[in-house]
Amino acid sequence: RGFKLALDVEATSPFVGGTGSMVEMLRHALSVHANHPAYLRVDGKPVLFFWREQRWSPAAWQSIRDQVDPNHDSIWIAEGIDMSYQSVFDGHHLYSVTWNPPSDVGATASKFSRWVNDARDRYGSYRYWVATAMPGYNDTRTGRGNAFVKDREGGAYYARTWEAAIASNPDWVIVNSWNEWPEGTYIEPSQAYGDQYLGLTAEWAGRFKSGAPIAYTAPAAPAVAPPAAPRPTPTPLPTPDYAAVQVQAEVLNVRSRPSVGAYLVGQADGGSVMRATAKLADESWWQVCCVDGSEAWVSGDWVQPIGPATDLGELPVVAPLLTTRPAALTDRLE
């Protein structure tokens, strides 16, 4: 009761086969869901958040917006570290501010606040800065190779991220997250914390809404421990002597064919190296070997080709899948 909801649009969703299906999805969202009385609106405009919009260039997004919302009758909030997307979007946020290795959350919020201000000047119209607060982080049960923990410190870390968010003079503050249990960022009531984080959220939201200035205080530096015995330097992963790709994302989906709508056959952890056996001509997809004994495909957006240049250049080039099916059906299947 009393809640407002907004969509967070995932550009790499398996339900989005290409820019055409994104256009149709956004048109549906704005014509149907955004008209619900509980949908979040700011100054009368429905708000859409986006994640992984980097799948397409700013120019591609400009084309999408021209087809969906040419008069900017809705508010589009981008995510990530590439501010060039502010040429199309109306504001910016970070899904996560809890990183490994850790960063100063105050410095991070301040930096992105400045970047959004710069975008306002560069593009000549207002851009919203949406800061992020988080209670902690723990994705060690996901099986990810780069999983890590940021302790909640009894609520102290949540307080610091709220302080950092408010001190950055944001238009809005979001909390990551309500119920992202696999990454341990949830604030909803739980056996571990009861309703502690609901109370903290109410307290900090009230302070933010009051408009009173809040200064961010960085945590004290830990006491310097005596030098430990030197640890052996890990041997770097050697560059393979064959054509390969290395995963650049935290976790990468591996699919049965070169399409985000294709069947998911597995996942690869960040840093993983897979032998490349073929590719599309534009290198948007790479065929790799082997997952469960079969060849599969990974998106070129999230891998780095490695290995001998000659071998990479001589990989077989596979033609994209062609179809004569109706466009609407193709969007659903691809």
C-alpha cells in the first residue's frame, strides 16, 4: 500500500532479440504499465531505469528513443560508467557501489555526481543524478569465481552508503536491493536481520527528504599490521597458443547458437578462457569449445579475443542465422 513501481529494463534480457524488439517492449511498457496508478512518475512523467544499455551504441539508442519517445515524455535513467549515453538518456545511476577491490563510496558518489553535472552542461538540458545505497554484499553462494563479501558491519556500512549518497546532492536515492538474496544485498525482513534494515531505511529516507545537508565521513583507516611473510606471486595465466576468448564479465551466459534468445547451455566465470572455433563476421558472437561436450556461443560484447593473431584471423566465419518467418515471430524467438 502506498508503493510506486518502476521498470528496470535489461537490455541483454533473453526476451530482447534486437533493437526492434526493444522498441516494441518499450512501447508496450509506456502504453500499458506506465498508465497504472501505482507506476512511478516524476513531474508527471513515467520513469524507466535501464541496465546494460551498453549492448548498443548511443546512436542505436537514439534511434530507439526516436521511435518510442521522441518528445521525452518519459524519464530514462541509464547505468554504468560510460557517460556518453547521456546524449540520449535523462539521468544516471549505478546499480552497485560495492565493488571488489573496495572503493570509497563517498568518492564514487561525488565523482558520478560531477559527471552528471558535466552532462547537463554538455547536452544543454537537465540530467537526474540517482545515488545508490547498499547494506552490504555477499555472493559467495552463487558459485562465481570472483565472489566476495562486504560485511554489513551491523548497519554501519548501510549508513555510510546513505551518507555518501545524500552528500552527493542527488535528485533521488535508490537502495540495492529489496530482495536480491543471491548477492546478499536484501533489506526485506529476514531471519538474519529481522526488520532492522526497514527501520534504517525509514530513518535515512527521512533524513534525505528533510533536505538537511549531510557530510560524508570516510571510515578510519585500519591500523597498520606488521608486515606479513611475503606470499608467492601467482603465476599469470599464459596467453594460449591457439585462438581463444577470455570472459570480461562477472558471469557470462553460454548459448546454443548466436542469439540472446537461444537456449542457455551454461555459464562461464569472469577471466575464463575458452577455445574459439568460429565467429560471426562482425565478431558479435564467438563459437567456443566445449560445453558439455558440444560447441556453443558467447556474445562478443563480453569477451576479449586472445591468442595468436594469425589463428584468430583464420577462424571460420559463420553467417548469421537467416529466417523467412514473420518479423513479430522472429522477435519472440531470436
